[in-house]
Amino acid sequence: MRQNGYVVRDLDRAIEGWLAVGVGPWFLLPHLTQSGSTYRGQPSDPTVSMAFANSGELQVELIAPEDDVPSVYREFLDAGHDGLHHHAWWADDFRGVAAAATAAGWDMAMRGNVNGMADFAYFEVTPAVPLVEVMELTDATRWLATTVRDASVAWDGTDPVRPLV
């Protein structure tokens, strides 16, 4: 497991909560439209703002939906939840891992691509486990993971929220 993802209603408030327990700095990726996604087999192009930080080797991702477009994020919030949403694994062979997950009986809830940088998919495994995300490892996602992790190593509390791009 490389990441825990949290879907939140208020991104600023969530970041403040994580900063209060010493997790940071946070890198923002605002207003990202996940064009070409599918949600439960139907086309879906949700827009979200995201933030990333590390706690040790574990990346923490915050996702705040910005619209009512059907997605795993909107579904989560509409069900009354706010918080831990998924665990993520990163895969060099995204297609192979996604095919193996499907063959194992995991239901794909959503699939998409992050602006041509990497493919991702969310799977439902069992009601006792949050969604499982598989994210393709590419040069862009490796850069993101390294940048966020390295910034956290000697972070002294200054510059707690930074633009990612």
C-alpha cells in the first residue's frame, strides 16, 4: 500500500487538520477534470481538487469534488461519509494489475486517466475494506511521489501549502 485517500467536503479544513498533527507540506492540484472517466460503466468527467502530503513513506491524498457529476467521490459524500475513502497501490503494469483484480472478482467502480499522465481504477473488494485504487506508475506519477515524499522528510513547518504545478 502506497497511499491512503480521503474524500472530503472542505479541502482547506482537511489540510488544516492534517497540519495540526504534523503532516505536510501539502501540494495542491486544484480544479482537475478527470475527462474520459467511467463511473459504474457510464461516462463521467468529475472535477476535483486534490492535495498530497506524506507521513513517512505513506502518501496521504485529499480529494474534494467540485461538482455533482457521478463519481466514486460524489457517491461517498452523498452516502454521508467524509474521510478515508481508499487505499492505493501503484503499478508499473497497470493493465495487468487491473485485469488481475477483475479476474479476482473485484468490481471496477471507476476508471480514468489523469490528464494523460497515468491511468487509475477504483475497485470494490469487500464491504469491510475501503475502495482499492490502482494507479499507473509513470514518469509523472513517480515525480509526484518523489517530490511529495522528499518535501516531507525535513519539513520544518514552513510553507505548509504549495502549488503542485
